[in-house]
Amino acid sequence: MHIYEKEFDFVIQRAKSLDRPARMVVAGADCENIMKAVFEAEAQGFCQPILVGAKERIITMLKTLGLFERSYAISDVADYEVSDPHNDYHPYMKRAVSIINDGLGDILVRGNTSTRNFLMPILDKRNNLTNGLVCEVALLKVPYYEKVLALSDVSVLINPSEGQRKKVVKNIVDVLSHLGIERPKIAVLSLVEKPSFHMRDTVEAQNIVRSHIMEPIADCELVGPIPWDLIVSKEAARLKGYDNPFCGEFDAVLMPNVMAGNTVMKVLTMSANVNACGVLAGTRVPVAITSRSSMEEQVFLSLCVAAAMLTEVPEK
């Protein structure tokens, strides 16, 4: 068993609990690591691959990877469609979105498409793929932290307002509820734990928590402002005299902006050998955020979380 399978077993098991394999529509399927992950999900019984892209390149790659004889469907996009300057969106995404909106796919997966080309059609309300504020919720397993930790937002919302960050809290709770985590403990990240009008992040964190106390944003515990060391360490809280029982036990962290979220995630994944995966929240169908440079294991875990988003939320 790979270490990631043990760490994320609760996610994998929820993905495998689907009544039928999820039809995963891969926008730009000529991507080696993503194909390996997709067919690992297919082998584990919760994925029916629909591969969008240039048929010849996809087939060549599948043969090279020894996957040609497996079960899948290909939606061929000709090269002349890709080079057409009149396209509103990249043809891979245009075809993938059409498959989803025609009811022929359950999950949208980023393949060999740039971040911008992948996100723009999703965020365009004309394509009917959103049902609220869209953000990415990432899941990480930090070696010194016992739990899998959710971070948001790490890729979409550049500088969210207080109101938008409250909606991000709802998105976090929604994702975690599909993974069987009830009433999650969420930390509102700030530079320091004491509010100061010189530091906007501390004031916003205090406002969000106070608002939650007066009228709950979602079914969760919300604590802040609170810096990273107090979020992940009971000992740090003891040494600094910070009295909160959730220190070292938080399920998620609400980031102040995309710079903070993306930096924390990349530092942990690139420099600390941390396993991570991500999905979009606030979308009508689950969307797996993968990367052309991600390890196969990370892509697989993103597919697992997306599949879990199709499961029913556990009853309280």
C-alpha cells in the first residue's frame, strides 16, 4: 500500500462507494501522469474515462503506457479546431463542457490545458457550471500533523472580500461533509492572533468569526485570527499562552488571499514532500483540479475527492 493510500483512505473509500463508476471527462487527455491516474481510478472501479483531445495523440500515448486495451471512450478534437482563432474557449474545454451539459459526463477533469483555459469556461455563467462562488479546496497531509488538512482558496479568488470568504467557508464545509467530516474545525489564518488595525487580515478574521457567532455561516467551528503555528501545534499554543482546544486539531484553514493559499500549498508540496490534491467547490458538477506537473498519486487523489463529491452527505 502506498503511504498516500493510508493517509487518504477515508477519501478513497468514499469514492469507491459510488453505485456506478463516475464518467470522468478529461479535457486534454494527452497527458501522461493524468492518464495513469485516470486508469488507476478505472481499475479501482469508480471511473469511466471519457478522453477529450486529438484521437491519434491519445491513442499513441495509451499504447505507450500499456493502456490501449482498457475501457474508455474518446471524443476526438481535430487540430484545425484547436488552431481556429475564432474560438471563445480552447476546443478541448468547449467539447468537455458540452459533454457535461448534455448529461453524458459526471466529473470534469483538467488534462493538458492551461489553468486559464480550464477555468474561464467554468466561470462563464453562460455554461451553467456554477451554483455559487467558485474556489479551490485543497487537501494536504502534512507529515507532522495527524489529520488531512483542507486549505482554501489556493487558486481562484485573488483577493476575496469578507463576504466572499464567508462563502468559501460554506464551500469548505460542503467538500468536507462529502468526505464524512461533520462540523469541521476551521481556522481563519492571520499573521498574528491579536487583531490590529494595521493588519487587515487580522481585522477581517475577527469580523468573520464574530459574524459566525451571531449567525452561523455553516455547520462548523470557526476560530481566528490565528497564525499557522497555533493552527497546527498544541505545544506552540501552550508556549504562547493561546487557550483554544482546537489547536493542533483543525480540519481546515481559511486563507486570506490566493497568494497566501498558493504559497503555503506549494511550499509544503514542493519542499516538504507533502501529498496534496484539490477540487473546485461551488460548481454544479465536481471538478478535479489536476496539474500537468503533478505526481500521478496527487492526480489520483483529486479524482477520488471529485468522485466523493457525488456521494450523499452523511446524515447527522
